[in-house]
Amino acid sequence: MERSTRVSVFESDNPSEIQLIKSKLDDAQITNTVENNYLTFTTTPTATSLKLMVDLEDEKKAFEIIDTYIQQSANQ
């Protein structure tokens, strides 16, 4: 069984933003997963950071989709 390298392409503590970008990656047929990591040091112990992870070979395409989303959000 071949193991693939997974990389983080987007991080946020806003679950709705993660879900929106996840759906955009799903629409582009990019396999992705959400990882939930506890933040430490400068944040409260209950704060979490969500990460969208994709296969390394899909990283460039995922970043293009995310960049487009961020630019559209900034222009609204």
C-alpha cells in the first residue's frame, strides 16, 4: 500500500470558514481532511485550530482555489 504525504494548505479557528473551503476543494475533486489541533502558549487551553490537509500532489491546485477564495472575500 502506497503512503501519500499530506500537507496543510489552510488553517483557521473558524469552523464555518474551514467547511466552506473544504467544500470548494471537494468540488474540485481534491481529497482533503480536517485535523483539529489544540493551540497552546498564547491561547486558552480550549481554543482549537483546524487544518485542511491535502495530498502533496494536490497542494498547488488547492492553494490556487484557496487564493481565489481569499481574493474574492477581500473584495466583498
